Amino acid sequence: MCIVQAICRDTFCLLFVASKNGAWSKSDIRSFPKGFMFGVSTSAYQIEGGCYEDGKGLSIWDIASHTKPSPIDDGSTGDITVDSYHLYKRDISMLKDLGVDFYRFSISWTRILPNGFSNYVNSAGLRYYNHLINDLLKNGITPFVTMYHWDLPYELHKLGGWTNPVTVDWFVDYANILFESLGDRVKFWITINEPKEICHEGYGSDMKAPFLNMSGIAEYICAKNVLLAHAKVYHLYDEEYRTQQQGSIGIALNAKWFEPASDTIDDHQAAIDARQFDWGLYAHPIFSKEGDYPTQVKNNVYAKSVEQGYAQSRLPELSAAEIAIIRGTSDFFGLNSFTTVLTYRDASLDGMFPVPSFRDDMGAVLTNDPSWPRSHSPWLQEVPWGFRKLLLEINKLYDNPPVYILANGWSSKRGLLDEDRIQYMRNYLIALLDAVKLGCNIKAYAAWTLMDSFEWLRGYTEKFGLYEVDFHSPDKTTTPRKSAFIYKEIIRSKKLDPNYEPEQYYEEKEIYRKESQEEGRVKN
Ligand SMILES: *[C@@H]1O[C@H](CO)[C@@H](O)[C@H](O)[C@H]1NC(C)=O
């Protein structure tokens, strides 16, 4: 109980501490709810390689990683990465060893439709995913399939990509082919992974391909198209496939928790605004009762647009018909969440952001607490209570939807002894269980990610894997980190024992130590 009190700041926490059954101690063994599903997540461009094989077309990430000078920190590409296009059986044996219930992976649009359009279907591409899905099912692992994880066909990009409303229809055509050819076996679909990262990072900034960097304009056009693309695919499934295929379909949103930096009303409002701009922009149209963008977001962007001399809001309106099309189109709330940031308002910082821009529209300053444990990624700190608050907020705002955690993980240094990742995973799972205890309907958890892979602009410099990869070896050898053994035991027992130490791992650790000593000797 003291632990909770010490790290909590507002009414949610006070409630939690006061609740009769809410107290826990760090040494308690805690159980997951009946039917809770465990998995791991990956995405196509990050793991597949085989970028020029068997008729695959080029995506914006193939183009980005081959741009000169390279925008990737280590100048690397996803041409080969962990070579899952050839080594998917290795992936399945790792999944089997972990004992996961499901495997979340994404399909490369251009492997199926090389130019993005559905007039030509590349049968070799379909064959690959058929093999993968069939082998997963043979091994008792449920495929959880993302249709779009950022690798937009380059041909569609040339036509404006997600800023072109016609892309909505092309995405529906692509989805139709996936339902038709894979939907007899795939029972969990994610339409789009992380709209904010697509729209804000890819179109509103230069953090992700296609680096459009038109903040305050492009991300809002993209948001509307991505939401409509998602919603239309949902309706397609509902109308043409659901009765027969009996699956479920949703979207995966990435959400941070934004914590007010102080107790002032201003900082509270700044945090609320940041949440609404960061993920409410996508969640509210789908999951709220009334639909549409959050009122605060519409008002802020409208007022600023007028002030800046635009004839209309830079956030294109949703018509009544569009609001109705988008509302209610997700069977579950797919949530990717990694971290928390502090939020405050500071009028003296007016003009700190370019005009127009998303950050200027948001009007909140973001910072962090240096005392929170840091990962190897500058944006990622361990703040489990923030995760719990986020889950409670989603429960409150959207009437307790079923939530699937579809990505949560930590980047560590090289090496197999990843105590920091283990601590992060345990503390986030404890936060998840606390949220369940307080009434949240959380049904699944997927760790990000199975093995080290291509981390977008960070290349191979950030390691998120439960398995370490030797990228210099021809067969991309994978070795379980200590966290893999911990996760395996959580999955096996459906329990979280904070004191569990894997016996098997210690043997491996001995080998690891000997190797390091030998290395030392060679140097001496
Ligand atoms: C993106 O836009 C920002 C702000 O306008 C600017 O500072 C930055 O240099 C731009 N990046 C690129 C790659 O053009």
C-alpha cells in the first residue's frame, strides 16, 4: 500500500489506495483473469526482409531506408533484417517455446499487391502468409493479423498516400483480398496500427516515412482518411464476412499517459488536451457514444486556424454521415502503450512551436521526470502507474470497452541479462492487474517484441526483443534473453510471481559468463 501511495498523485490513486481489495505488496503472486490471452507482436517491415523477392513491390520504407544520405541512424535497411520471410519456422519455434496464445504480425501490402492496387494479386506473397498462418494454427497459436503497419505501397504514396481520400478505397480493396483469402483462418484482425504515428510522425513531422513534415495540416487530413479507411473495412467485414468467418476486428491505437506536472488547473487542462490530441483524435470518433473528434480538439484547431487567416479549420470536418460511419467500428480497443510524460501549460512559451503545427494547436508543453527509470530509447521511461491511469481513463471515457494490449515493451542494452526489461514487464503487468481489479475489461497482452528487429529511424540500435539476434550471423541466430524465460513462466502459470527466477536460465548465464571471460582472455 505504501508503494502505491508514494507514486500516485491524483484522485484515481487515492481511490485505489482506499479500495478494500486494492492493496498489494510487491511479493504477492497474482493471477490473470480466466481466458486472458498472452502473445507477442511484430511487424512486416521490421522482421521480414525479402524485400525484393518473389514479386514484392516497394513500400515507403523500402524507399526511405535506401535514401541517400540515409535517414536511418546506423544507415541500415530492412532488406534482410531477421529474415523472417525465409525463417518463419524459426519464429514459430520461438513462439512455441514461449507458449504464447497468439502471435500478432502484420502483412506487407506490397507483398500481396505489388503496386498497391487490387487488379494484380501476387500469389507468392499470399503463399507466404498462408504458410505462416497454417503453421501457427498447427502449433496451436492464434494468428492476430495487422493489415497495415506503416509500409504504404510507394505507388500510392506518389499519389498522396494517406492525404489522398481515394487511398481509403484502395485500402478497402486490399482488405477485401485479405478477408477473402485468409479470413477462413484468421479470427482476429487489426485494420491499422497506430494512426497517430502514421499521421503525426509520417505526415506532420519528419520522424517516420514519408517524412512529409507538414505539421498542423497534413496530419489532420491523414487522420480523417485513416479513420474512414478503418471504418469502411470494419463495415465490409460486418456486411460480407462476419457471419461466415466469425472473427473480430478492431484498430490499434498507441497512447501515452499525460500526467499534469503540477496540481494547478492549467496543468490539468494541459494534460487533458494532450490526451485528446495525442490519442483522443482517433479514439473519440470510434469509441465515444457521440462520435466525431473531441470537442476541445475541434475548438482549438478552429480558433487557431481563424486567427492564422485560414478560411476554414485545418482539421477537416467530419460530416454527420462520416461520423456515423466511423462511430462504433471496433470490436475491442487495441492499445499499444509504452510510457508516460508530464504535461504543463506555460504562456511565456507561446511561439515555442512553429505556426501552424500540431504541437501549437495542442498548446501543452511535454517533459519528463528524470527519476523515472530510463530505457535505451530516449522517449521510453518506466512509469507503471501511468499505464494504470491510462487504462482507467479508457474505461471511463469509452464505457469500459474490451481492451487488448497489443504492444508494450522496453529497449535494453545488448546482452542477455535484461533485468531492466523484466522489471518493466512485471511492473506494467501489475498495473494491468490493478486496472482489472478496478473494473477494466482487459482481455489480452502482447509483448513488444519477439526479437530484436529494424526499429525504423533507429535502425538496429534499439533492442526491444525477448530474443537477442546476432545480426552478423548468416542465419540471424536468436537467443532467449532472461526476460523470455520470465515471460514464458508468466504464460505457463497464468500468474505473476515477482520473485520467480528461471533455473534453466542460470545454466545459460554460466555459458554466457564463460564466453565473456574467454573474450577477455583473448584480449589480454
Ligand atoms: C521539418 O519542419 C521543421 C519545422 O518546420 C523544420 O525545423 C525541419 O528542419 C523540417 N525537417 C526537414 C527534414 O525538412
